[in-house]
Amino acid sequence: MSLHIASEEDRAGLVVHVSGALSLVGLDELRTACRGGTRLRIDLSELLTADEESTRFLAALRDNGAELVSVPPFIDLLIRSRLSNSIHKQGGTP
């Protein structure tokens, strides 16, 4: 399964479109695409699957102010589980 990442600037900021399978191999490409822009939105409407490192990275982007849009429900669950895991490791409550 392949990965495709495209970005575009609009009046609201930088939009990064991610489609296919996101894994550790594609994270550097996603990191590069997410650099720059005053407001970052990541469109995940065509994301089919993501591994643990990728969902952790997406959770970190969201925690740092990026807007994740059109997130498939199962990907959203994975991202939320990364958030829950990081809260428990820090001794907080979800």
C-alpha cells in the first residue's frame, strides 16, 4: 500500500493531504510537508491505515495546535489512544 502526501496554501493556512498507508517510513515526508505555514490543517479523509509511530506523531501535531480534519473513525480512535497513553504515563487523568 502506498502513501501520498500533498500540500497547498490557502487563505486559512497550510493544508496537508495524507492518503494511503502512513507508517514510520513516510513520517519524514509528512514532517517536511508540515513545516511552514501559520496555521496547519491535516486532511486525513483518504488515510487508510497508520502505524503506532504515525498515530503518535499525528497526536503530537494535534496537541501542538494542528487541526486534524476528516479523520476516519478508526484512525481517530488510534490517535485518542495515544493521547490517553501519554496522559497515564505522566500521571494525569484522561
